[in-house]
Amino acid sequence: MSDKRNHGKKPAPPFFNYQPMKQKNALSPKVSNHNVDPDVITGKATVKVPVVLAETVVQLELNPKIEFPEPVLEIKNIKKNLKITQCRLLLPTNKLFLAGFVRKNIQYATPKYGTKDAVISSIRSLTIDVPFNAVTEIDYIRKPQFSFGPQDQTFTFFTKSELPAGFSSKEHLLSGDLSQFDQFSGEEFNELPYCELLSSRFIQYDESLDRKMGQVYNQRGECIKAPFEEGTFTKIEEKMVVEIKLKVLQKQQMNVDSKK
């Protein structure tokens, strides 16, 4: 049976009367702590730890051309971030293969209206990725551990078989056993070296390719009035040097002597 007292009334939504707790003090109270001795093993032990094979600075030269979707009066700022998608040491050589891109966020002013004394612009941004691929030789601080698998070797067994009709009954077929295949082979599993990115540096020079003094275009491509020294462009050529500092590591076993 339905409750007559609630007949015709809408049920209250969940947590209708919920009141969030108000925090009176934004400062966390100070609490005490004390040092404890870590639990460690003592004596000689063999550990497997990352070992630095090389620490190097790689320099890349990039020369991209960038086209804007609308006329640009001037570039206000360019933010750059390095992204590495591949850093692979090709063992047993010292060749390091690098791949990635530079993420660029370009903030620029594009004209809207103008007079012979002023230009009113909107601030816009363009984000693009400038890709790169490179190979470099590194100098080892410590050589990587690398082993080849055993060379495949085949062998067979001597067999003695009866000869068919037409041969002397005193003779036999002496040969290797062709009814089976015997081989010695194997695999050797090595630790794969890896990279850690430490820092990046950018040096760049940007130059417009189609800017003409006295010709200012708005977002609709219309030529507008502007001070005589102003001009817009849509293409730039960039010369950029990127310095990447990184470590190449590999897990190796070593002996340590732990003393309390």
C-alpha cells in the first residue's frame, strides 16, 4: 500500500540536506616525527643495478618552414617542448638512434581593423610539431654487456644399412642417417639499454618570407589601412639548434660490500 501522507508529493533528491564541512583553518597542523635506521643487509652481495654507459649532449639542426592560417602582424612568443619518441642503442655498435619532435606553440597578432596611425589585432596561437630523426656515435664510460648466441651446428650419426638386389651380399650401405636432423643451437638474452632525458636547449632564428612593408591584411584577407612601416606575412623559415643532454643506461650485475 502506498503511504497516503506522501501522496502527490515529489520525493526529495539524494543528499538534499547535505551541508559540506567548512574548513576554518587552511594551515595544516604541525606533527612530530623521528628518524629510524633502515633495514639493510651487511657483507658482500651481488646486485643488479642500472649502470651509466654514456652521458652525452646531442646537437640537432632543424630548418622547418611554417605557414600560418591567417595574416600575421608580429610574433609575440614561441614556447618549445622537446618530445623523444625513440632513443635506441644499436648493440654491439655505439650508434644511438634518436627520433622525436619539437612541440612549438606560437603566439601571434593578426590584424582586425586599422587606420594610418594604429592597428587593432587579435592574439591567436598556432601549435605544431617539428619532427626529427638522427643517428650519432657515443663514447662509452663503461661498455655494455652483450653476448652472441652460440653458432648453429649440425651433426649426424653413422648408419649401416642393407643394400638392395644387384649388390654383393657381403657389402653394406655406409652413410649418415638421413631419417633424422640433429643440431646444436641456442639463444643469449641481453639487457636492453635505455635512455633518460636530462635537459634540452633551443637556439632559434625566425624570418618571414612574404612580408611587404605597407601591406597589412586582416583575417578576411582584405588590405586595411595601417602605419606605413607595418606589414603582414603568412610564412616563416626557422633555423633552430636543439641540444639534448641524455644518459644511456643498462642493468648490470656488480659486487658491493655493505657495512653497517
